[in-house]
Amino acid sequence: MTQDELARAIRVTRQTINSLESGKYNASLQLAHQLAQYFDVAIEELFYFEEE
Amino acid sequence: MEVQKKWKIRLWAAGGYILLGVVFCLVGGITGNNTEILDSFGSGFIVYGVARIAQYLRLSRNPEQMEAVEIAERDERNQMLWDKARSYAFSIYAPATGVAVLVLYLLHKETAGMILAGSLCGLVLLYVIVYIVLKRKY
């Protein structure tokens, strides 16, 4: 699956998917939930919390 | 907000900007004072309004592009970027204006300095009011 396809599926821009993948941007709880639902996995499987 | 409703508001706002621009140009023409400044502001408002209407006309003929614009506007990263840009712009504008006011006073351009200082005070006051309103809301 391409970034563009995923972006279209969850209605965000491709740049947002790219930034999420490269760790430049942290998703909101809502977007994290949307992504987890899309991939049918738990949020913790997609994202991990890193203390700054 | 529905897309059509949002665009309806935007088109009214665009009409308002065009009207404001015409008023600026007319005032400049009638009074003959500071014509360049008033014409510049007026033209800016008119161009912005016309550009908004042109954007709507272009997008309304291309639903796919309209949807792409809609997605980009709702995108949370874009919204974060716009908020950050506004925040940084405000943070830079405040001290830069302070320095500019000081320079204007040193150059004995008190009136211009006072107007600039007033604009900064107005902006800070607006910030405080909006902050209080938002604090009550959230």
C-alpha cells in the first residue's frame, strides 16, 4: 500500500502519512484511532509512547 | 461544517473584501490623501476577493480537486502548521514592532510610532480577549 492510498482511505494528506512514518509528527488520538481501525489493530501496535 | 455552507460563507466574505477594496480606492480618490496607501490596501482586498471567487469557480468544475482541497483543509497536520505559523508570526511581530516603534521615535516620527504601538496594543488586547473566550469554551 502506498502513502497516497492510505492517505485517501483515511482522508488526510499524503504529507501527513509521510510525517507520521518518519516520526516528525505525532498523530492526534483521533487520527491514531482511525489508523488503528483501518488496519484492524490496537493503537499500541501502531504507535509507541516515547518519553522526551 | 458542510462544504457548501463553508463556501457560501467564503463567497460572501470575498464579496465583502471586494466591497471594502472599492471603498478604500474610492476614499483615496475622493480625499486625495495618502492615495498610494489606500489604493494599495484597496487593490489587495479586491485581488483577494476575486481570487477566492475564481478559486471557487475552478474547484466547482472539478469535484476531485474540490475534495483534495477539502481534505487538505481538514488535515490535522496542516491545521497544526497553520496554528504554529500564526503563533510564531505573533511572537516575532511583537518584539519587532517594539523595536520599530523605538526607531520611529528616535527618527522623530512620533505619529507613525504611535500608530504602530497602538496596533501592537490592539493585537495584544485581542489575544487576551480571544484567550479568555477560548478558556471558557474549553
